Amino acid sequence: MEQILQHGLNGVVLGGTYALLGIGLTLIFGIMRVVNFTHGELYAFGAYLAYLFVALLHLDFFLSIALAALAGFALGALIELVLLRPLRSNDIDTVMLVMIGAWIALQNGEQFVWGGVAKLVPSPFAQEPLVIGPVSVAPLRLFVLGATLVLLVGFYWLIDRTRLGMAMRATFQDRDTAALMGIDVRGIYTLTFALGSALAAIAGALLGPIFLVNPTMGNLVGLKAFAIVILGGLGNITGATIGGFVLALVEEFGAGYLSSEYRDAFGFLVIIAVLALRPQGFFARKARVG
Amino acid sequence: MRARFGGLLFLALAATLPLWLRDPYFVAILTSTGIFIIAAISLNLLLGFTGQLSLGHAAFFGIGAYTSALLSLGFDVDIGLPSPVVVDPKPVWIAFFGAVVVSGLFGWLIGKLAFRVRGAYFVIVTISFAEVMRMVALNWVDLTEGPMALNNIPPLSVLWPGHGLTALVTKSQQYWLVLAVGVVCYFLVARMVRSRLGRALIALRENEPLARSVGVRVTHYLVVATVVSAAIAGAAGALYAHCVRIVDPDVFLFIYTVTMVIMVVTGGKGTLAGPVVGGLIFGLMPQALRGTAPPEVQWIIYGIGIILIVFFLPRGIVPAFADLARLRMPALRKPASLVR
Amino acid sequence: MTEVGENGAARNVALDVRDLAVHIGGLVALGGISFQVPFGAIVSLIGPNGAGKTTAFNVITGFMKATDGQVFFRGRDLARLSPERIAALGMVRTFQRTSLFTACTVFENVLTALHLRGRTGLLGALLRLPAMQREEAALHAEAREILDFVGLAGRADEIAGNLAYGEQRLLGLAIALAAKPTLLLLDEPAAGLNPSETESFKQLIRRVRERGATVLLVEHDMQMVMSISDQVLVLNQGRMIAAGSPAEVQRDPEVIRAYLGSGKRAAA
């Protein structure tokens, strides 16, 4: 029983960050229809920045995470403005290829700057795990869980309660009508991409101290983000949130009870299974395929 | 006419290459470039001619490599049956043929899936498929030796007049083998696209609803394209296995798929010469850049290169040159046709 | 006199549509329409914008699924058949917005559209058997013939995307004809054509019928509709409000009201 609770807790902690990743990508992939290969790289970018700020520049831990998010936002905006905006009218393969090029350049750029050796991001929390009843959890992970929950709430508030969020939702629903209403549609797209990238960067900065930071960390993560988006339904924010937690729990329990080596494969198997059986995802209210 | 002459000249050059390029190291580079070109030709059939965004092509390559290696080495594996499955080593060409068939089979599976799962989703599925294969190769150590790799794979051999059965082990011999297989594959694909079948594939790529309205059966042709594409990629993988003679899970890496995609797209997707041109450029460029820049910087250059090509030469190098030639020589002014 | 086959379908008509309904997300695009198209007739489907005409086309030709009702083509139930299967049976449609293989030449467009007239598959292509070569030659000849028929022979080598609008519509017709339809569904064939182009198109449609095909067309050009149709069907808001000869339909008060609106509420 304790095993189940422990796995469950680990899954929930991981799930929060997966949810952030998934939401970020569902905004971009689901709404802008961009096959965003750089999403994983933004995650790695956030992690490397956390390393830079905390380990090398000795800034405050929490400040560093915030800075990493901001930097992710800026990088996302840059990518959208320079690479995507000029291609707005092009077909999906052209956009995809540009994103592949950007992904290659970013990842190798990271490798070039930081080298291939994994880096450790020091955290201000004690190493000693807290014991809460039958389960134990490292304080760092508890912080991550708290941070992600705050961020998730903050994001929902942004989308639901602010004028900006309304403008975003209007653009997502019907781009042309939104434009007629005076909404700067191109600006919204840039903002969406930047926001999605910032979410990936925060996820990286939060998970950096837990797992090690290396140049290829973005690859698997990027693909898992796609798995989450497909599970939850393209463009479905709630679905991505739930999907993030579901994938994390599947990984945790799968690794614990089935096979720990194939842990990372679960994400891919999820993708293939969902697309083969229920392409619109499990949480979509109406089918939005293709 | 000019194109045909150019092609024959190129072929003559390529065929005689080991005779005037003495350094076996460079011949080996060209051999591995050739293997990639074959894989790129197969990807072009699916990506360029049929318009399917398949980003898991390394999977078919790897399946071909592992199948041929395992069949020629023989294996025994325990899959939960009362006694382990034992396969004796098969003659190398049987193994090669087996690799082509098994890859084609997986191609069939993916092809069937391609119809239900379109566009961007298909991209994700194909990527996932290759990653799952990689993990299987990495973890099913009983069968694949995992990261320790399959070693001592026997080479292919041919009946050469006057010499009997010769194993193809020298760099030059392997080069000619790859060249021969490459030429065969090129012409197979050329015949396919210059036919009713090819027109159907292109129709699906250009305007699927219109194609369907005149009776083109989508599922059928997607499957045909994927099966042939996978089979040829499997052949390339098998060639790799018997030339390099070591196969490890890295053959499934996404970066190899990306390399093939770059070759096809920059060369010119949907053209016959495109994958060859793109393959030569991106197969030989690492050699040209070697020593002048660390590998990461090379890849950064590739990444930026793709972006630039997409922006400035969106159809690829071969069509851009063809357009240029047409502009300069009005006599050649035949409009762009289905197949260049 | 309608003969009825075992499956309940009328057998001596080309198309038999019964209670066809399409609901899209709560909206009633088609509310249960029924009609028949006799062999060799030219029947027009008219109605104000949004009446459901293209939806009817999409459902009949298999591009969309019906919520309810049945479609019989030459006595055969078309339920769950794919568009390509329906085309192979002899029902071919054109598209409202010009749909071509824009990067290919005019000739290649028609040659590609002759798909159903060939049989060569993978093996034939790879081996280049004499049978395949004969078939290719025959297809080439047929393509030329079709281009002659629609009057595009002079433009055979032009890229389809470069054609003038009127020529593109002709090419769209040529593509549909290449599939050798028994029943040809034309979706607004005269849209955007000037009067002389429209007149030429009219003649073409008549000649298509003379060659043995049946034609069902959706059109807005009333002059064209009234002058070539044997029968006119009128849709409004997903329902059939009138069916009869052009003269009868023109006088029908329901039809007039649908098009002109009652008083201030004019049709959009």
C-alpha cells in the first residue's frame, strides 16, 4: 500500500511539471498548428539557465527560476518573430522543417556552450526527505509540486479572467472574427508561442535540480509533451493538464511495477495507442483531428 | 535529353571512382554516403512524392539492419514459450532478403495507420515508432545484445566470374555493391513515379479530395508507398549491417532520420535527383568541415542551413537549378512536369 | 413509373435520395430531403446561400456522413462507401471552389484523372510490360480527346495554376469527365464566369448529356438553370420546398419568398 501511495505522490509531483509542458505545447501545437520541435529545447534552455544563475552566478534560487521563465518567454518570442511569422501562410511541412532546423541549432548550441557533461543545479533545500505518514518526499520535490500548482492556477486565471486571456481565446476560436474585432492576431500568436515556451522553460528550471542537466534532455521531454497533447486533445488546455498527470502516473506505476527500463517508452506507447484508438484525445468535447 | 546525358556521365564517374580515387578512406565515406542516399531515395518516395510527413524513417533502416544481422548471425531468444526460439545462421543474401521483407511488413503497419492518423499526428506517430524501436533494441538484450551491439556480421558475397564466391570486404568492393543497389533502387523508384501508380501518389499529395473524387483509393496507395519506401530503407539498413558489420541501437536515432529528411528536402523533395544531390551534400559536408569546426558547430550550420533553404529555396536545390536552366536556355522551356 | 428493387431503391433512376438528413453540431444542415434523378436528365439543385446544397453534394458523394436517410445510385445503397469507391461506381463530382492539381500541367491533370481507366499497378510499373505501355498510350490519347472536348487542347502544356479562371473551371470539368461518370455532379460550374463563358459551359453540359451521362448541378445562375434543366429542385434551410419543371418552380410562391424574403427580411 505504501508503495502505491509513494508512486502516486512521485507521479503527482512529476505530473505538475508535465502539465506545464503539455499546456505550453497544446497552445502552440494545438492552436497555432505548429509542430514545435523546439519545445523540448526550451525545457533544456530553462534548465541550463537555472544552472547558470544558481551554480555559476550564485543568484537566489527562486529568482533564478523566475529569470529562466522570462528568458524562455523572450526566446520563444524571438523564434516566433524571426522564423514563424514570415512563414505564416505556408504549409505544415515547411513550418515543421524550419522548427527542425531551429531545434538542431539550439540543441547543438547548448552542447557547444556547455559541453556534454551533465550539470548539477544546487538547490537550497535540505536533502533529507520529509516523512509524511507512509510516504517520503524530498523538500525540493514538494516545492516543485507547490510551484507548479501555483503556476497552473495562475495560468488558468490568466486565460479565464483577464482581457488578454479573452483575446487569446477569441483568436483561438475564430481568427478572422477576432481580427475584425480589433485584436492584434499576429501579436497574440507571438504571445502564445512565447507563453508556451516560458512554460517549458519553467518546467525545465524546476526539474533541473531534480534530474541532471544535459544537452539532450530536451529530446525525450519534447516527445512526451506531444504525447500529453495528443492524450488531452489538441488545443485542449484542461486535457493537457490532466494528460500531464496521467502520463506521469503511468510512467511512475509502469516503471515501478512493469519495467523501469522501458519507462520512457510509455509516453510513446500512449501516443500510438491513443492515435490508433481515439485520435481526438480522451478529453475533447468535439473531434478536432488533423 | 540533356538530363539523361548528365545522369549517364554521373554514373560513369561514380562507377569508376575507386579506380582514380586511391584513398580507401574516402571511398568508405562515399560508401556510407551512398547508403544514406538509398535511404533518402526511399524517404523521398513517401515524403516527397506521396506527401506523407514521415519522421521515423530510421526505424525502417534500423529494422533492416538488425533483421539482416540477426538472420545472418543466427540467434536464440526466450519469449516465454516452453523452449527458446532458435534460428540458425542463414546465408547472407537470404538474410538481406529477409530484412527487406520484414521492413516492408512494418511499412505495411505504418501505412495502414497513416490513413487513420493524418498530418501532424502522423509525424508524431512515426517519431514515436522509431523511438520505441530504439528502446526495444537497447533493452531486449537477449535478442539484440543491447548497447554491446551485434558484432562480426558476415559480409555479403557475390559470384564473380573467374574468382568464384568473393566476400565483399574491401572498401572498393563495398562501394560498388552500394552503388549497384543504389542504381537499382533509383530506377525502381523512377519507374514507380512515372506510371499510373506514380500519378496516383502525386495526386494524393497535391490534392487529396480531388484525387478521391476521381477514384484514387487513398488507403491502398498510402500503403503501397509506405511498404516500398520501408523495404528500400530496410535494404539500406541491411547494406549498412554487412558493410560496417556492427549494428547497435544507435541506428534508430532520430538524428539519422533528420539527416535523411534534410537530404531529401534540401535536394528537392518530389524530384528523382533531389535525394542524390542532397545526400551528396550532407554526406560529404561533414568531411569537408572536419577539423575546421567541432561537430556541434557543424550541426548548428546544418540547422541554420535548413532554415535558409526553406526560406530561400523552398522547393530544394534541384528544382531551383532546373528553373534557372530553363530561364537561361529558352529552348529548354518545357514547363515543370510531374517528375523531373 | 418507379420500379423498386429488393433493397427498396428505385431502379430505373440514376439517383434515388430518401429522407437524407445531416445534423452538424446541433445545426440542421439538411432536414430530410428526398428526390430522384432519372437517367439522362439534367437536374438542377437551387436555393439561397446556406440552403444545404453543397452539403447534399458532399453527403451523396461520400465526402461527408449522413445523420439519417439513404442514397441509392443505380439501385445500389451508397451507405458507408468512400468517395473513391463511389467514383468507381460512376458518380463523379466537381468542387465549388476550383480544385485542381495546380502544380501539374493541364495534360497531366487529365491524365491523372484517368486513373479509373487504367489498371497498371506496382508490378506493371516496375516491369514496364508491353501491356502497360499500351495502356499508357491509350490513356494519353483519351486525355487529348477530353481536352479537345472541353476546348483546352491548346493549353495542354500550361501549368494548371497559371490558367485563367474560366479555363480552370473547364479543367475541373475535364478532370471529372476523365473519370467516366454515369452521373456527373457539378457544384456551381458557372460561378464567376462571364456570360459568354457561361454559355459555352451550358453547351458543354448539354453535350455531356448527349454522350450518355446524367447531370445533377448546383447553380446560382438562374438563366442557366432555367434554360438547360429538365427538372429543378429547390432547397431552403435544409428542406426541399419545391420540385418540378423550371416553369413550375419559377411561379412557386414559396420559392419566390425564399429568394426574396418576405418584406424586410431579404435573403442574405
